[in-house]
Amino acid sequence: MAETETRAEAVANAEAEAAMEAEAEAEEQDYYRQLWVEEPATRRRLPDPVRASAVRAVIIIAVTLIQAMVAFLCTLAGSWLAFPMVLSSVASTVVATWGALDVWVTRQVWNQRNGVVSAPNSTARALRRERRRARRQERASERTKERIRRQGGGAGQLSHS
């Protein structure tokens, strides 16, 4: 009888210790906030070619703006560097326009090839149809090979009976 009481006390003590540890851990977790909390993205990530094109365009546009500011300041200062800077700023503006158009064209091409299937002129529908057909044929050939292997490979078999 005394032995069962001590076991019951030991179990109760172990449960109490576990509860106290859990409470202490919860307090510690409240004290130490997470530095980084993952949140679900509100928008889908840009495809890699489009993102690369956008980064390239932003860098080109930033350099163009800096170049235009230097040309303006050189003009105000009356420096000899003003005229070459204005010419290079005009050229940079053309390149920056090309960069922005490159983002737009790359995005359109990506959408047409891989994007929305519901668009009537989308090539994505035909590509997916071809991939599906190839997968079906591959699965059918695998099933045929498996069936032949299960039947003993057909070696020495004269009929299907």
C-alpha cells in the first residue's frame, strides 16, 4: 500500500515539474521575441527572367539619374565636363528606356509561354498538352513493361493461358 502511494506521489511530482518547466519555457519564449517572423506573401514572386530584367533596369535608371544630376551640377559650376556629361546623359536615357521596355517585353513573353492558360493565343496550353501526352505514353509503357515482367518475361511461354 505504501509502495503505491509513493509511486502516485512520484507521478504527481513529475507532472508538477513538467507543468512548471512548460510554464517557465512559455515565459522565456514571451521574453525572447522572434527576430524574424515569416508571413505569407501577399503577391506571387516574379519569375526569374523578369526579376533579372527588372533589377537590370533599376540599376541602369539609377545610374542615369546620378549622371543627369552630375551633368546639371557641372553645368551650374560652368565646368568643362558639363557638355560630355549632358551627351552621356542623353545616351543613358535611351538605354534606361530600353531597360524599362525590356522588363515589359520579358514579362509579356514569360506570361505567353508559361503563364495563363486561359488566354486564347497562349502557347502554354499546347505545351502543357504535349507534356501531358508524353507523361501518359511513358506511364503506359511502364505499365506494359511491368506486366511483361510479372508474367515471367515471356520466356518459355507459348500462350497467354
